[in-house]
Amino acid sequence: MRGLIIFLQCLMLILGNNAVHAQKGFKGKPTGLEKISSSNLSFEKQVLVLVNAERKKFNLKPLKLDENLTQAARYHCKDMAEENYFGHSSQDRNGNSLSFVCKSYERMMKFDNTFTLYAENISAGQRTPHAVVQDWMDSPGHRKNILDPRFTHIGLAFIKVDTGEYFYFWGQAFGRK
């Protein structure tokens, strides 16, 4: 009987810790262990095809999809969606105010610190992969990241939510190995 009680206490402790972690949501810096699902994996794959088609026009090597960079991009898009903000630095919301958490490269390094160079493109509101890639290519800074020959890997994110200002969040995390 004592063994059962100890087992149940341990189970409650474990479940209690998980419940606290689940309630924590996106507060504070990521650990790099978070796993965020895409709202539409097909959209992310289409963005990869479109980005590499743009790179091919300039005789650049295609970017390789990287799971760790993808998780970093998804984490940030989900964070922006849940905390209702848009920006490269991670933020925490407390009521109507936002507080700085970390810069984009710090967040990406939590998911994979083996890259020697990082960059990020984000966007919100576009409903299709074609629309978001076109907007990025029309923006000098975003275009520069997509066409930067130093980058070898990319992570992609598409997160759709039902509330907030934007509903559709897109992310690209670039890395060089």
C-alpha cells in the first residue's frame, strides 16, 4: 500500500509540473526543446520550393530544410500569435503591455547553436505561400536574407489562429553551417 501511495504522489508531482509548464505558455525564453506543429505543413513546403526557385534565378545553392530552425521559427510565430504582437524580438504580454524577452538570434540559438550565422524573416496576414514569398521578395531586407549566399539552411513556419490582429503568421529562420 505504501508503494502505491508513493507512486500516486510521484504521479501527482509529475502531472502538477506538466500542468504548470502547460500553463506557462510562451512566457520567458524558450528552452529549445519545445515542439510546435505547423498549421499547414504543405504551406511550409511550398515556401521552401518558392524560396529555392528565387535563389536559383541568381545561381545560388538551394537552402536545406532544418528541423531545429523550423522549430525556432514555429516557436516565434506561435508566440507572436498567442501574445498578440508582431516583431523580431520575443516579447511577453502582461495586460496591455509587452516586455522584451530575447533577440531573434538568441531564440534561434536555443534551438540549435551549431550555426555560425543567423537571420530571420517574419510576416503576418498573408493567406498563401505565394503571397508571403512575393511580399518578402518585394522588401529589400527580407529579399537580402533569402538571397544571401552565406546561408545554407532554413527553417519555416506557418501558424494560423482564430483570434488576434493578424490570424496568419509566417516565419523563416536562416542559418549557416
